[in-house]
Amino acid sequence: MSYLKEELLAQFFNIDVSGNQTDGFFDYYRRVNPEMITGKQPSEFEYIMDVLIPTWREDDKSLMKLKHVEHMEGQMCICTKEISDICVFTHPSIPKGLQIGNACVEKIDKNLAAMARRKQKALKDKRKKEAERKQLFRQCVDCHKHVISVTEPSYKVRCIPCYYNSAKKRLTQPESI
């Protein structure tokens, strides 16, 4: 890894100089420092891509793979724009993945952007269904799934599987005096 790449990763991403991630929660590289490197947001993405993957413009676009799309508030693209639906891409030189926003995905490849839009639409539909489900069902206190009908009495706080599991635990535990 070149010195410039190491310094860039350590200063602006969740990676230390030796290449280890500073937070274990994310399994991909993401921007954590909102400072601008170039001072121009549109060229920020291209500058970072040029440092991290110098051949990204000439590479076969099939080398860039969409790892996953997820919804997380308060995240930022590598160009420092705030994003809520994040796209994580992998490249042979960055196998862990890189967090990129919607607008910057289009700078890489139109087909990749279309794939990301499809996955984001599926994610949005899933969130919409979950919101509708929350209106019809209450959350179980044990498994936290929304499976208890709102028409059930308020004392029913566990779903049927959790109710039986807790009853089984009570029967199998020895009494303490």
C-alpha cells in the first residue's frame, strides 16, 4: 500500500495506518471524517477513487460488484455527502467493500447504478411492509417481532412460541429458596 493511500485511509476512513479497521461493527470501509480533501465535493469522489483504486476508470466495470444495500441514517458517502441508503461495492483491490452514495454510484457505471436502484427499491418496499405490519401487530417482548395482533388484549405481550419457551424454562428451572 502506498503512503498516500495509507494516510488517506487512516485520516478519513475507519482504517488505521496498518490497514485494520478502527471499528469492528462495519465489515467494509466507510468515510468517518467529514473534512474535504480536495475542497470540491464533485471531485472528492474521483480523487478518493483515484487514490484507492488508481485503475477504476479504465478497469472493466464488471470488477466492481454490489455487495449490499442497506438503510442507515447519518452515514456519508466517500465524497462527504450525507446519505441514508448506502451501497457497498467491492473491487479486487478493496475486497472488503467501500461505502458509496447513490449519486456517486452513477459516476462508476450506469449498469451498476441501475442494479443499486433496484436493490434500494426492494429495500424501500420491505421497510414499507414492515411499517404497515407495525400498524396491525404489536411487538413481542422476547423476540421483538411484530406478531401479536393489535386486537389481542393488552396483557398478551409474548407471541405463542416465546410464551411456550418461557413456560418451558420456568418448568425446567429448579426452585430457589
